[in-house]
Amino acid sequence: MEPGEIYWADLPTGRRPAIVVSREDLNRGTYVVAVLCTSSNYATRSQLPHCVPFQAGEFGLPKDCVAQCETISFLDKTDIDTSSGSIGVLDEARMREIIRAIGHVLEADCEPD
């Protein structure tokens, strides 16, 4: 698993796309992965500074949604559907948006290398 990959995940709120945000080297040997949950509450959340909007079809996402950067979750790898492969992979520009939005949540200036 690599940062920016999107997988179906079984969350308490149901099965949703989840975006991997933890570093690749941390994902290799551990049982947990840091992900961002997505929300289909696009109209309300798409303008918030801690959310990154996506339209249906972008990066394999099935419908309009937002990455909720205030909901970094640590999921057990067994809760992530890796057997079907990733839904898609964010490009560098979108991953930068994610990291900046996480920085907004933490009140830090985050900029990826």
C-alpha cells in the first residue's frame, strides 16, 4: 500500500472509499494503515478548508465525495479490501491538497517533499 491509493474499507459508518495517507515504509510491516474517510455530503463539505472535494469518476471514485482530512483513521488492514485492488490512485497535485488540508486540521503549514 502506498500513499494516495484508494481502497474500499469497512468502517463503522459502512463500506466507503478510504485514501491511504500513511507512509509506504510504515504500511509494509504493520497491521494498521492511516487513511482518510470519504463522505458523500459533497454540497456541504466541498467548500471546507479541511476537506478535499472529488467528482464522480475522478481517481475511480464512484460518486461525488470529499476526503475528510479531520478524520484520519487507523484501520486494521483486514478492514481494507486489498484483494480487489485499489479503486484508484491520487496524482501528486491531489495528494498535495490532502496534505495541506491535514495541515489545516493540525494548524501547521504542511507541504509534501
